[in-house]
Amino acid sequence: AAKGGTDEPPPSTTAPANGGAKKTHLYNPTSRPTYRPQPHHRNRPRRNYCCWTILIILILILLAAITGTVLYVLYRPHRPSFTLASFRIHRLKLTTSADSASSHLSTLFNLTISSKNPNAYLSFSYDPFTVSCVSSDGDVFLGNGKLPAFFSGSKSETTFRGVAVATSSDVDAETMNGLRPELKKKKGFLLKVEMDTRVMVKMGSLKSKKVGIRVTCYGIKGIVPKGKSPAVANVFGAKCEVDLRIKIWRWTF
């Protein structure tokens, strides 16, 4: 046993064969390689589940797009169309008081209006219309009237005859000075008709919300009637535009 009370063994020495220096080999317990446990791949099933979920969602989106395209091709939604078939002027008088302090406008028009639904699977349900007649620039109000509420089924046409539009009102000097030269034109003066209401679209069991619709018929050329016979306005060049933005299912038209 070594002196000093230590039980450690003396370092081993190896004598060189040729009488050289001695080499000492010490035992180092930390020289062993560190043990590192291998990771366990336990989250692979969760990753596979997420991939399948994303794939199913993409397939559903694709099927919905294909279904919408097929239905659009089959149904082909189109806006309704309107036509102003005739426009008769029974009365159009602009009178001024003796002192030129005030003017009075009196009108009476008679219209024939047709509405057509070009769709094979869509129908339109209209509220009552407000029909207004104004000058071509929209500055002078010439009269108003009403159209009753009606239902326009698929591939149908509805015609309203004898729609009365009239007014009896005072006008200011500026309106009178702008309207009188127009009424004196021999070739006639231009005016337009505006119709406003709300409409709901039906497609099978699907229904849209009621939205506003405006129909504007322009290019009407009228003349002041002479005597008791009404003057027939020229509507051959008239066109009716439909301002409607409605959404049903995935379609907006």
C-alpha cells in the first residue's frame, strides 16, 4: 500500500526498448463516447392525417367548382329585357301667367311596355314599378305613373298597355326657358322613361334577396300634339337598359 493512505494504483510505465524516455498512460473515464438516444418517429401518423385532410378539402373545392360550372352551363342566367312598344302624347302644355311670374306644365302620356324573361329555369318576382318620364338630359320632370307588381315565369313575356304617365305642376323660370325651345322643334324633342322597383329571383328552391332594379328607355322622339288627336312618338330607335346586380347561389348577374 502507498504511503499517505491512498489506494490508487501507481501509473503504469512502459520502458522503451532502446532506452528512451518512458511514456505514461493515464486512465481517463471521460474519454468514452457519449450515449445519445435515437429519436423515435411517433408523429408520422399525425402528419399523414393532416395531408389526407388537405387532400379531401381540395377535392371538395374542385367538385364544387365543377358542379357550379355544370349548373351555370345548364341554367345560363340572363338579365330580363324590357321594350317600349309605343308612346303616345295626349297632352303636353307649358303655359305662362300674364305677368310671366309663374309657369305651369301639364302632360299626359300613354305607354305600352313589355317585359321578357329569357331564362329557362329562372323566374322574376317584381314589386310595383314607379314609371317616370323626363327630358333627355334628365333635368326636366315630365310626369310619373305606376306599373303593378307581377311575376315573370321562365321563357315568358308580359305586356302592359295603356300605362298612364302624367303631371300637372308649376315650373320655375329656368325650367321653362330650357323646355320651351325643345318643344318648338319641328323634328321633335328627345325624352326618356325611367322605371324603378325591386325584384327577387327564383331558381328552383333557391331565392335571392330583393334588390333594386332600374330600367331606362332612351332615344324616344316626341312632338307636341295638335288639336285633340294624340301625337305618336317615334320609338323605333329607343333602347331599354337594365341596371340590375343580383346574386343567387354563386352567380352574380
